[in-house]
Amino acid sequence: MPRSPFLQLIREHMQVQRYSQSTIHTYVYWIRDYIRFNDLRHPKTLTGEHVTSYLTYLACTRHVSAATQAIALNSLAFLYNKFLHQPLNNLPEFRRTSTQRKLPVVLSPAQVKQVLNQLRGVHYLLGALLYGSGLRRIEAIRLRVKDIDFDHLALRIWNGKGAKHRTVTLAAQLLPLLDKQISLVSLTLGQDVQNPKYAGVWMPNALAKKYPGETRQLGWQYLFPASKLAIDPQTGLWRRHHLDVSSMQKAVKLAAAKAGVNKQVSCHTLRHSFATHLLQNGADIRTVQEQLGHADVKTTEIYTHVLKRGGHGVLSPLGQLSRL
């Protein structure tokens, strides 16, 4: 399909709403696929039954996982509910995928230490926050200076997944590094304000209008700023955005390889390990749910399945042979 003006409008709408680039890419992918499935008909002319047929096709013909089918549904819900303003009310029942959800990859505490020891500079601090506070990669990258609560050892996460806010724990060991990082941010800000092109950091529209002077205040600056100023595509103004998300993913994968960890390691692996290790140490599952920002405790329960595997659930009979 050639580049579609309709899909471009969706991209621009999501950019204005400050969706992450990864979410924009994912949603546009599934919306495009849905349009192709329906012979390039405009979604406005389609109904909930077309959505149901598509989701059933994903399950029965393409055999996608339950998580992938859910992402496709979320993409179409955005398309109809928030872009076309044609809500998918009373969506007919569709065939749910029977593909089992994969257990998350979890590192041992020793392996986490090995991976973190291979990270340097801001990537080490980011990795330590992913594991130490159970953050999603984008949540860590989007942290602002004001989000750190030194007094209560906490981080404030704003507009996480599902546009939800939450407070998470902060390891005391990271305070010196965070203090140093804030000093670097302050130094960068001091240089930026001397630049006549600099329009201040991006802030949510309502807050930017209410507190226009805050765009140049330290508290609102990104904790992990980009290396240079860039033009904001929505406003045409020069700003300093946060660090590129992909750089962290590459750094973690490289660190795992250098550490000799023979597992599929990503930024999310550190978050998985955080949750699993909390449960191993006796934390209540509801507490872990709140820390992770899961809307449903069933999502958090996947980590209890991890704990029940191997030595945490069943004692291997091989150990009995040594006593014979």
C-alpha cells in the first residue's frame, strides 16, 4: 500500500496527543493491516462486525498470541473511539486466540548485577532504575527532575501505560548518582537558556499555558536529556527532548552479551526481574501490582507462575539418588 494520507493523519493526531513513537508505529501497523484485510475500504464504512471478523482471522488464520491480538484490538479501539469518533459499542464476540502466553524472561540477582556492571554513564543509571524501581523503558526515559522524591525515596510516574499515575520505590543507593545527573541537567539548561532559539522543554499543553515560565525551570527538564537541541515537529520550536529510547535497548542487549548472560535480555527483562525478586522476597502481590502499574492483578500473577517453575515449585527426584 502506498503511503496513505489517512494513516498520516492518524500519525499526526497521535503525535499531537504525545503518544510514544513505538505506540504510533504499532497502532498504525495494525490499522493498516485491518484496512488491507477489508480490501482497502475506508474504516468509516466498516462496522463492529468487520472488526470482529478481523480479530477472529488473527486468531484462527495467523495464530497470533493473545497479547498480539489484544494490541490489535487496542489499535482499532483507538481508531474508532478516539480518531473517527465512532465508538465500538457492543462489539460482537470474536474468537480469542488459544496461543499460550509466554512466561517472562527473568534474570537471577547475580545476572542482573553482571548486566548492570557492563553499563556505563546514564545507561547504568537508567538500567538501575528499570530494575530498582520496576519501570518501563519509556517511563524511565521520560522522567523529569521534579519526579524524584529524595525525602521519601520515591519516583512519581505520570501518564504511564493507560495514562495512569503512580508512585514507585527508589533505591537509596542511587541518590548520589541522581544528584550528579541533576547537576549535569542543570549545567545543560544553563547553556540552553543562552541560546536565543531555545523555547524551553515540552510540557503538556494545559500546563504550558498555565505556567509558561516553567519550561525553563530545572524541575521540568528531562532527567535524561538528548545530546542536542532539535525542532519539535508539532510546534516548530527548538527544544531539548529526552534521550532516544532505542539507545537504552541497544545498551542493555550489548551489556547482556558482554556479561555472558545466555538469555534473551531486554529492558523489560529488568522490569520482569524486579517483580519476580520482590515476590521471592515476600512482597504481597497487590503491592507488586501497584509498583508495576498493572490495571489487573491477573497480569501480575504471571510472575507467580515463574516462581512455581523449577526449584521454587517442585523438588527434582534426581536429588534423592545421592542418598541411595
